[in-house]
Amino acid sequence: MFVRARACMQFVAPWCQMFDVTKTREEKAEGLKQILAARATMEGALEEYSKQGKPFFGGDSVGCVDIALGGLLVWVRASEVLSGVKLLDAATAPLLSAWAERFAALDAAKAALPDFGRVLEYATKMRGPAAAKAVAVLNK
């Protein structure tokens, strides 16, 4: 579990920094490299669990890593729209993408996760005009 939790944090910390307006392009690019490395680690962990028929990082049921990462799913999806970088794409991370769909389909997640449209609207306002253009393209 320690490896899974560490990979989750290695994904989340640089992901948060990608949207820090004080970061340079180089810092953001380095953060993206870290995110993609952590994504590969999480994909590998899910591969091991899927061989055992386990659908979640916690095994048969949702665990701490599932909750920590799952709680950010809507924000990650919004960041994909705003940045154009697909982090949970089925083509590049099929197991993680499937996990995200399973987690989001849980009744508890549906009840707890914020509305995607509202998160995207908020994130767009926080990012300014560049983000508004990205959302406008998406809505065409």
C-alpha cells in the first residue's frame, strides 16, 4: 500500500503545481514529467490488482488511495480540459482510466464529488482568459 500511496502523492503534488501561475513553463514541464511517472506507477499497481481480479487500489473495495485520488477526479478532468493534457486517458493509461470510471460510478462518489460543470467554470475563472478560450473550444 505504501507504494500506491506514494505514487498517488507523486501524482497530486506536481498536478497542483501545474496550475500555479507563479510557475515557469520549465517548472510545469518538469511537473508533468513527474505526473506521468507517477501515473505509470499507479497503472502498474492496478495491473497487479487486476491480475487478482481486484478493481480498486484497496483491493476488492475502496481504500485510502482510492479515496485520496478519487476525491480529485472531477478536478483532474477539469484540468485535462484546461491544459489539453489527458492524464486519465484510456489510450495511455487504460487501467487507471477504467478505475476512474468505476470509482465515479459508485453511489458514494456520485453523492460526494462536485459537479464537473461547476468545477470547470470555477477553474476557468481562476485561470483567466486563456482557460476561458479552452472551455469555449470544448463547448463548440
